[in-house]
Amino acid sequence: MTHEPRSIAASALAGIRWNIVGGAVASLCSLTIGIVLARMLGPKPYGQVILASTLYGFAQLFVDGGFSQALIQKAAVSEQEVRRTFTVQIACAVATTCLVSLCASWIARRVGDPSVAHVIQAMSWTIILQSFGLVSAALLRRQMRFRILQYAALGSYLCGYLFIGIPLARAGAGVWSLVAACLCQSLLNAILLYAAVRHSVMPSIGLPERSTSVFGGTIIASNLVNWGHANLDNLAAAQLGPIALGLYGRACNFAYQPVNAAVTALQSVLMSSTARAQQQHERVRSLALSAMAIVFGILACAYAVLALMPETTIAGLFGDKWLAVIPLMVPLALAMPIYGVHCLLGPIVCGLGKPALEFWPQAISCCLALAAFFAAARFSILAVAWTLLGITLIRFGLTASFAFRLLHISWSRVLPLLAKRAAFAAAFGGLAWTADQILRVPFHLAPGPRLLLVSLLCATLLGVTIWSAGELIFGRDALTFLRAYAQHLPPRYARQIRVQMPPRPSHVAAQSSPTGVAG
């Protein structure tokens, strides 16, 4: 029994290390290539592709049908069930692709851009291409071969966008460079997944067994809610035309990319760790509080810089074609740290066996978002961005209320924890703003060089602070948690944590450790 918490921590930290490396590489490649293409193409092509991607993302929920997740969670899977699932998914993909193609002209008229119909029709083939890899991806997850999944995703993305998208954009292909890159990525990803785990592709007519269908229906309901939160604002912005959607979508993509890379690396690890430690209530509570403090502390510092110097960031990265994005970055930057903390609560709740406590708050906030985003779109994309901030706060408040009740955590403990991190982040962002102003006025540097110098300064300052005074960013409880599992951290950082948080005498630790991690 004494070794179980340590083994959980070891597995969690090892998983986090691998996920962070893979996620960071993928995010960096995506960000870099996205900036290059954005500077070449401008907002309208991005708006057209975002609209098409939103539609096929919605259709993909029904093509998958939750059957992939059912294959993952079942104790045993027969070859016939694999064949039947593959057959059903391919048939649904073909039918959905035809339906989307037929509706393309009507959708184009609704957004006031007839030319987007051809883009939607071409992008609808992505549904079929992706469906060929769904069963292979599910079998790889079932076998815990996550490295292959990441290699396939990253390799196909680089081939599609680096070797197809960018050359076509340079040749003047416009929106079709993005379409071709997306189709190439989908095709290559499906091929790589099937090559890694081959299964029979012989058709098997009939629906999957009842238990699989019921499970799949539950997954569809949950995925619909998540899709709504991810895409309702895009659909609302589309009412203002493809250029407005391109501006808004590119701003959101840029804002969400770092937080998604950080949170995705933690989510699966948090879920498995809490599932293994369900009976150790104090440790789960400490894990939740520490994860929130660490994630919010780092993200708040990063996004405070973006909120206070959006002009330098956007002009330096994307160029003059995207200057209209600048006002959007303030509400988006304010929303991202809250969104990051919210994303940690779902895996913890699911790991404790209470997925309904995540679904219902998400469903309620999704219904509110549906009305709020389309009302905001009557005014401007800036109103949509500020509405996103409000919905993010509501979504976090609802989900946290259910999660904190399950974990026996009071708001009076969480709010001061987040407020202290926010105060330090504001000071950190103020320092970055001051440096930006100095480089702007006396030295008259262009946005690109200013952004580079301020980024280097901020990264160095943040790294030094985490190394030597982590309590300012994470808080004392989070450092105490990390110190308890220092043997699973990189040795040099483990020694540094012990310097920052020297161990107290054993009788004091036993009396004053409410989180149960000091021992």
C-alpha cells in the first residue's frame, strides 16, 4: 500500500513528460506553419476553410458514432466486431459526404459567399479519408501505442502543409493550398494508422451489438456538447462573412494553441492517475489543487503578456493583413487561463467515475453559448470574442461547482489561490509591456524584433522565477506537492525544489499537512 501513491505519481509524471514533448513539437510546428501560411494568404481563405472544417467536424461525430471509444473500452473485441464497426463507419462517411456536398450551395448562400460552396464540397472528402483510419486509431489506443498516433499525426501534418500547402500558397493557389494540404494530411494519416495496425476491411453488414450502440450514443451526446463549445462561436462569426470568420478563427486558433498543447499533455494523465487513486481522497484533492495552481500560474503569465501587448504580437507574427485581429486578443487572452483550469476538472471527475458531473454543466453552458454567440454576432466579431470570455467563466463556474463538491474543495480555498497567481501574472505582463514600450519609443524597433526581444526576456524571467522562486507562480501547496514526489522529477529540478521548500521536521509535517502529501 505504501508504494501505490508513488507508483501513481511515477506513471503520471512519466506520461506528462512524454505528452509534453510530443505536444510541444506538434504545437510548435503547427504554429510556425500556420503563421507562414497566414502571412501569405490573408483572412478570407482561412475563413472559408474554417467554415468547411467546422461542418465536417460536426459530421465526423456521427460517422464515428462513438464506436471507436466502444472498441477501446471493451474487455474483448472480436474480428467480426472490428469489421462491422469499420463497415458502418465507412458507410456513414460516404452518406455524410454526399449530404454535405448537396447542402454546400445552401450553406454558401447563408454566409453570403457563393465561392465557398466548392471549398465545402472539396473538404467534405476529408470525412471519407478520415473514416478509413478510425478503427486503426481505436485499436492503437486500446493497445496503448500512443507514440505511433503522435508520429502519424505529426508526420501527416508536416507532409500536408509543409510540402503541399506552402508550395501551393507560394504559387498563388489561394484557398486551394489549404484544401489540398488538409486532404493530403487526412489521407496520409489514415494510411500510416492502418500500416501500424492492420485489420480486415472485408465488409460485415449489420449494426454493432446493442451495448456498443448504447455506449456510442452516450459518447455522441458528450462529443456534441464539446463540439458546440469549440465551434458555436465560429458559426456565429460566419454570419458576418468569410473575412470576419477568417480573422476571428485565426485569432482563436492562435490563442487556443498553447493552452491546448499544455492541457492535452495533462488530461489523460490526470484521468488515469485519479482513477488509480480513487480511495485516496486527500491525495486526489491535493493533485487537483496543485494542477490548477501550476497550470493557471504559467498560463496567466504567458497570456498576460499577450493581453498587454497584442499589437506587437500580431503585427510581429502575422503582418499587416491581420491587424484587425488586435482588438480580439484582449478578451481571448483573458479567457485562456480560465479555460486551461476548466479543462483539468473534467478528467479528474471522470477518473473518479462521475462523468455526468462533467456532462451536465457542459450541456447547460453550451445552450447558453448558442444564444449568446449568435446574439453577439449581430454586432461584431469583437462582441463574439468578449462573449467567449463570459461563456468561459460560466462554463468554469458550473463545472467547478460540481467538481469541487465531489472533491470537498471550497471556493474560499480556490479563489485566493487563483487570485494570487493572477496578481503575479499582471505584474509579469506589466514588465513585458514596459520593455515593449522602451523598445518601441527610444529605439524605434519594428514589431518583429520587439516581439523577439520581449519574448526572450519573458521566457528567461519566467524560467528563472520557476527555478528559484516557484512559490510566486505556483504557490506553496503546489511546491509541497512537487517536493513530495521529487524523486520522479528531473534530478536538478528536484534538488532546486528542496532548496526552495526545505523539508520541515517530521512532527511538524505530520501535524500541518492537510493535503496528505508531505509524508
